[in-house]
Amino acid sequence: RLARHGLRWRRPYSSVAASDIEHFKTFLPPNAILTTLSPSNLASSELDPFNNDWMGKYRGQSTTVLKPKTTQQVSDIVRWCASREIPIVPQGGNTGLVGGSVPLRDELVVSLANMNSVRSFDPVSGILVADAGCILQSLTDYVAPHNHIMPVDLGAKGSCHIGGNVATNAGGLRLLRYGSLHGSVLGLEVVLPDGTILDQLTSLRKDNTGYDLKQLFIGAEGTLGIITAVSILTPPSPQASNNVILALPHFDNVQPLYRTVKRQLSEILSAFEFIDRTAYDLAVKHSQGRALSDEDVEGAECFVLVETSGGRREHDEQKLEDLLSSLFDEETPLINSGVLSQNPAQFSSLWALREGVTEAVSKEGKAYKYDISIPLASFQTVVDTTREHLRSKGLLGDHAVKHVLGYGHVGDGNLHLNIVAAAYMPEIQDALEPFVYELVASYRGSVSAEHGIGAMKTHALHYSKNDVSIEWMKKIKALFDPKGIMNPGKVLE
Ligand code: FAD
Ligand code: 2HG
Ligand code: ZN
């Protein structure tokens, strides 16, 4: 895989040696050092969770994982690695979907898992300052009693870290309402590639004092430094939330439906998520949420999940009911049916049908994932064209590609094109790339809407970024990380 994508080391990096372990022991407790090097001789399988990615697609051969507890420890690690030219992979919850969070070779893994304390929370402003290794769900639970929510939510919330979310600029299910992390992150603390601690952990809503350096680390995927803490604006919890799944007879109805829903629900619309029929069937097959009735799904080509979040239950429910009746009153209704949640369990179950697709896909087989920004009108065409292309290559079938499906964030113009195969195979890879990237480029789209570039798409960056942009990205990388030790082979080739 490395050779095929042209990934290569540009420099003669050092490997972690037993003498490095001796040095790490001078400032890290024994339980913060996991290594297969002597004298510890840990079995290499014990490092599997750090060397293998979530999809089982990328595999590194790191011998050593460090789990610092303080920013100073992170700084000491990085300073040492810079002097020894040992490459580092910063790792959060290891739920990334582009191979960015695992080593390509034997880089040192620095896991943020032990940096998991909340530093402060102001219930008046809603500003939360937390260590980078805090799990997203635990932060949601932390702010909930104060009637706040996290501005970001995604299917991996039980494992992913806030630092990982920021490092990937994760979008997720609430972007439509609360915008991107470029807006809600107010400050960061980052250990730079020479070990310097950059303290930009401010909690100011407004701060126009020159270049906004923290923005560079949001979405840098660990290539410019290690994020050790995040200051983030959390919105107040909505007083009422409702959701409904709408079954559509044709994909062509999605666009007019989105316009109607936006117009009628206006300020209470908080999510408008899309799953095609294959995605729905896989979610049901793998028990993600409760299946809708046969009657509700009959003749449905795709589904849309609409969520409302507002200030007064009766008002919001009325608006939702008015929307549904107006949709059915049309001469040619845009929807076949609508299933409205009646209680919190149903609310979660409807969400699970959408959120659980990634999990379902991973249970079904090995996934090729294309996370793309393209015009909404072309979502279905891209899925169908890719399926037909694979068919024309003779690759559709139980022993090769089992399913081609589309789902995603309609409001953000973000389609998740997933190709589920019996196994990862070079023929499928060759059929998909550059085919998919050329298709995306034909729409002037983005080859990565929200998951990042990681190791998967370094060679495809040019489909979405011109030469001048890539040149300046490389200059920025060289300025921050002249030795190239921070997550090498990721984002930039
Ligand atoms: P990791 O996977 O550990 O790392 C991801 C990248 O960030 C790597 O390059 C790593 O080096 C870097 N990194 C991690 N922590 C730090 C740090 N502290 N400092 C510097 N660099 C760091 N993404 C979306 O955008 N929207 C979704 O809706 C969404 N849903 C998902 C659902 C599932 C079931 C799964 C498995 C993934 C999903 N993702 C989604 C992918 C998403 O990128 C991750 O879930 C999440 O943002 C990554 O966080 P993490 O802590 O697991 O980071
Ligand atoms: C989602 O929106 C995630 O569910 C994951 O971004 C998408 O697995 C995928 O392709
Ligand atoms: Zn997504």
C-alpha cells in the first residue's frame, strides 16, 4: 500500500531504541510506557490497539506507546524526539477513518488517553476548557447537568477525544446548527514539534490581535504539533428536541424537501441527514436502531432524518406536525411516510438508524470510504455511477464488492460514499482510484469533507487544492516542523 500511494520517508528518521526508553523513564511513570523493547519485552500484540486503525485497513509497527499525563511530559517527550529525530504519531481515540492516527512504520505513538481532566467550565458563558484526551461523550455528560451540550456530536462519541475531533476538524451531526470547530474552538494549548508549549488557551469570544494561529492546528491532523488542551464554547441545551424519519420515493425529492423543511421549520431545524436505501437496510440488518414498519419503508428509495431543537416543546411539535401534514397535502407528496419519535427511546432509535451506518458497514465487510463534498443534486448520481463503474469492471458480487451506498450530511453538502467489500483487494482499489477523485473534481468538490487526508489521501490532495495552496501548506509545515517528525506521511506527501 505504501508503494502504491508513493508514501515514503523523506528523511533518515531514528527508531526508538532501548536507550530512549531509559530516558523516558526519567520523567514518566512505568505505566505510561508501553514498549516491546527490552527490558520490558511486552508482546507486540499488546500494542495492536495502537498500531491498527478502526477500519482494520492501516497497520503500523510501532514498538513504543507513551501515555503522558501532563503537558510538560508531552513537551519533554517531543523535545527528546526532536533531538533524536524520532517521528511521532499523536493518537486520540483512534477512530479516524483515513489512516492518520496509526504509524506507517515504527513511529513513536503518543497517546493522549491519560490527559482526560476537565480544567474548567463556566456555566454562564458555557466555555469549557478540557484536556485533549477527554472522550467526547464524557464531556457531553460533564456539561449536561449545567444544561449545556457539546457543539459537536458524532457516531464515535464514546471513544473519540476532543483533541482528535479538533485535530481532524470533525464535522458530524450538529454542524448544521452549531457550525464548524473553526468557530466554536476558542483556544488551544499545543506542544510544537520542537517541544515548545504554545499557550493559546484563551476563553475570549473576540480576539483580533493578529494572526489566529490556533486555526492552523484545527484540521492539521497532528502534523503541526500535539494539542494538549482545548477551550470550546458549548451551547445551552435545547429545551425540546424531536426527530422524524421521512421515507422518500425518489432521491430527486431530497432537494425540494430540504427547501421546504428549512422554510417551515426555520430556526428549530437542527439536523437534516440522508441515508439511502442500502444504508438503511444495512443499519437494520446489523441492529442499529429499530426497523421502521414494512408499510413505512415500502417503495422508499432513501430516507431523511430531520431533527428539531428549540425552546418550547408545544411550539416545536406543532411546527413539525404542520410540516408533516403540509407534506402529505401536496398533490404529489415528496414523502411516502414519516415516523415521528414519541419518546426519548424512540428519539435515540431513529438517530441510531443514521448514526449506526458506519458501525453496520464495518460489521458487513471491509469498507472503502470516500467522504466528499459535492453538490447535493449529484449525491445519487455519484453513488450510482460508482456502482455501475464497479459492475462494468466485473467487481460487483459477494466475493468482491457487496454494496455501494451513500449517506451523509445534506445540509453540509457532504456525502459518505461507502463501498463494502468482502476484503480489501488491489483490483477494487484500482477501480476506485482515481475514478472517484476525478468524479469529485469534475464537480469542483472536496476529496475530504470532514474526515481529513491522513495517510489515505495524500496523493489525492491535488484534486481539491491547487499547486499554490499545496506549496504554502508545505511551507507552513516546514516552518513549524523543519525536522518533519510530526506525523510524517500524513496530509502532505
Ligand atoms: P484519532 O483517530 O486518534 O486521530 C485522528 C487524527 O488526529 C490523527 O491524524 C491523529 O494524529 C490526530 N490527533 C489525534 N489527537 C490529537 C491531538 N491531541 N493532537 C494532535 N493531533 C491529534 N468524523 C466526522 O467528521 N464526522 C462524523 O460524523 C464522524 N463519525 C464517525 C463515526 C464513527 C463510528 C467513526 C469510527 C468515526 C467517525 N468520524 C467522524 C471520524 C472522525 O475523524 C473521528 O471519529 C474523530 O474526530 C477522531 O477523533 P479521535 O480522538 O479518535 O482521533
Ligand atoms: C458519519 O457521518 C461519519 O456517519 C462516518 O462521518 C462516515 O463511515 C463513514 O463513511
Ligand atoms: Zn459524517
